[in-house]
Amino acid sequence: MLATSTEIEYFVEVYQTRHVSKAAIRLGVSQPTLTLSLQKLEEKLGTKLFHRTKQGVVPTEQGTLFYRKSHTLLEYWGEAQKGIYRSTSEIFGRFKVGCHQSVGAYVLPKFLDNLHAQAPGIEVELAHDFSRKITEGVVSYNIDIGFVVNPFRHPDLVLKKLGDDRVLFWKRRSGGNLPKRIFADKNLIQMQEILGKTHSKEFKGWNLISTSSLELIRTLTLSGQGIGILPERVAKADGADLVPYDSNLPTYEDKIFIAYRKDVLSSKAGRELIRLATFEL
């Protein structure tokens, strides 16, 4: 069992005054309290620190040895306290932020602007993956916060909604005769749902080309290589001249959240990070 900083401080005062009652007065505690503290310290160390005499106390050899180490112990304790205080009161720290690359394209600029303007001491590391993987990373403590789409519910997660989106078929405005190609990421649940609800006769003879890059889907759709299935926020990013392909085709409603664990709020930096990451899209 480790000695407490209070027990060490009390011991130092007794060692220097060589008198329990005098030390108690200087420490502002009762003599029984000080005596009990010394007894607990001796029990923890497994050795006697003082010989009691009528004139006061005399340090044992072990007591003198512990006194020589006590200042180093108190310095370490003080540094530890400072570190804990800073982590809970000052706005600095490093956090891992996760999101899908396409989600990051429209949430990260505002988030990073907020950090730069209001909490420059907070550093972030970015991680990119599917939203379900980012959410799993938050739950498993590998990621601190995530900007995610349609996250699953979990008892360890706090979810705050930022906005909505919808996934649908897109084409370039000046359509003309487009090649019979559909570009989509078949790994995304939204696109699986849309393709599953689309009647095969509507795209009979069309070629489905799958890619994990939504940016590539947008680029190919803009260049007239076919039609693409995209979230609206991705399709219209940077003023891209894309329009819905057919309003009668299936769509998928997306909900965008910030996901984090409650322990992120244990520090002032963590609370500030969440505040700056929570905004309306």
C-alpha cells in the first residue's frame, strides 16, 4: 500500500522539528491525528521511523533514509497533480477524430475552423473509414469522437444529431445520351438498399460499376460517364452541376451524428472538443 502525500508531508514536519506536538501545531492538526498518520506510514513501510523519547523523537536509520527520499516523492506527487489539473482545466490535448472521407469533406472544414479560432491548443488526428467502422472505433476507445451517418445505438455512446442527407441517383445537368453505367459503392448499406428497391427493368442492360470512392463516383458522373448513386451533400459539393436522375426512383434518408463516449467529457479539453464539433449542418 502506497504512502499518501499527506502522510509524507506530516512525516517531514516531524523529522525536521523532532517533536510531534510542535509539528502538529505547525501543520494545524491535532496531535492524535499526526500520531495516527505516522503509525499508518510506518505500517505501510514495514519499519519504525522514529524512536519516541521524553524530549521528542529521534529518527531511526530507516527514518533518515526515507526523509532523504521524501522530497523527491513529494516533487513527483506535485508534478502529477499539476498534470492532472492541466488535463481537466486547461484547453489542450490530442484527440482522434474519425469520419468517412466524404463526410469529412463537408464537416471537417467548419470543425477545424472552430478549433483554430477557439481552441488552438487542441490537436487532432484524423481516421477515415465507413461510418459503422468509425462508430465501432469510438465504442472500443480507438477513436475519441466520430462524425458518422446512421450510427447504431450502444449504451456507451452519446449521439448528437447534426443534420440530414439523402442518397439518390444523379446525372450531370447537360445529360444527353449517357452510357448505360451506374457508379455506386456496393459496400454502403444505403446504396445496397436503393439498388435492392430498384426494379431491374428500369436499368435493363446497364453496367453496375462499384468503387469505394464517392468522390470518384461524383467525378465520373460529372464527366458524363453514366449516372451515380450519391448522398446529396456529396453530389452538390463545390457547386457540382449534378441533378437527380429520376424523382420516381428509390432514395435513402441519411441522418448525420457526432458520436462519442461520456469519458471524453472528463476533461475541459474534451468538453470543448465536443462543443466545437456540435453544429447544425
